[in-house]
Amino acid sequence: MSKDGRLPPGQYTVRDFPVLHVGAVPQFDPQRWRFRIFGEVDAPRELTWSEFTALPGKSVKTDIHCVTRWTKYDTNWFGVPFAEIVKLAKPRPGVNFVITHGAHGYTANVSLSAASDDDVLFAYQYEGKPLEPIHGGPMRMFIPKRYFWKSTKWCDGVEFSREDKPGFWETRGYNNDADPWKEERYW
Ligand SMILES: Nc1nc2c(c(=O)[nH]1)N[C@H]1C(S)=C(S)[C@@H](COP(=O)(O)O)O[C@H]1N2
Ligand SMILES: [Mo]
């Protein structure tokens, strides 16, 4: 950890914003974009881009940490708080896990309690501008207290589940919880 208590163990800071993903960057068509809320919920639904962006939004300024050891300080995000989606979805009793789905079948799982932190967003702006396609635009999961692979880019769905469902990286040797402060990198 750094002297200021801000840099998690084994990380270094960067000024640029590295790009990391598998597969090609998808095209965004606002007419066709849908966000699917599904799983063990009382109110499954599919939101259009205009419905999604009409939901209450929130700004979050915080640091982000990638398992490849870069940390970027003071990033500014805007999006729909996770709590707003929970309000719409009405998860059933016993739901303890959240799986975000992205382009090309990418998924990432987190506990419902981790996702319920008040800095968790379905983010669609970065530094006051529409989120760039290379960083997951038009919309990505944003869960800053976990390594960044949990922040699914080109997010097109969120699933609520009673069972945990390890995602793309979690089934390839990465840690299920991914807390940078505990250095939970791999299994
Ligand atoms: N859909 C999707 N989301 C993804 C990935 C991916 O390959 N596909 N890669 C993850 C990984 S490993 C990281 S480190 C971050 C990188 O986000 P960035 O390119 O905006 O820095 O996105 C995460 N979200
Ligand atoms: Mo990553």
C-alpha cells in the first residue's frame, strides 16, 4: 500500500486509460440497444436506450484498479445506480448474486451485497462525455471496489440469481471476489 493509503498492494498508478477486452468493439445502434433485466426477479423487463437513460442518474468520482496492476486515480463516471435497477427488478427472496452480461457472451459475477454498494453504476458517461466504445460504450457495469474485470463492458443484461455463476475470467482462474485491497487476483 502507498503512503497515502490509496494504492492497493501490488498496484502502480497510470495517467492514461488502458484498454483491455476480448473480441471486437460492438457497434452501438440506439434504436436497437436493449438492456435485459432477468433471472429470479418479480419484474423482468427490457429497457430501450431512451428508457434506460431516463432513469435517475448519479455521478461517482473514484479510483479504478485492474488485475494487470494498473490503478487510475480520480476517474469520473455517470450512470444509473445499481439500486435503481434493483427497484425495477424486484429480486426474489434468496437472491444473493448478480451476473452482468456483455457483448460476445462475456459475463462477470458479483455478490448482491458488493453490487449494492452506493458507488456501483451502470455507467454511460466518462469524464462528462458519452462512454467511448473502446471502454465499453454505450454502457458498462462499474464496480470500483473490485478489480476491473468485474466491470462488464457493452453491458446488455443483468441477471439476479440465488446461485453464483462464475463468469468469463472467474472460470479461467481469476478470483471470484476480486477485492484489490485483499489482493484477490487468482484462485
Ligand atoms: N464485455 C467485456 N467486458 C469486459 C472485458 C471484456 O473482455 N469484455 N474485459 C474486462 C477486463 S479484463 C478489464 S481489465 C476491463 C477493462 O476496461 P477498460 O478497457 O475500459 O480499461 O474491462 C472488463 N470488462
Ligand atoms: Mo483485466
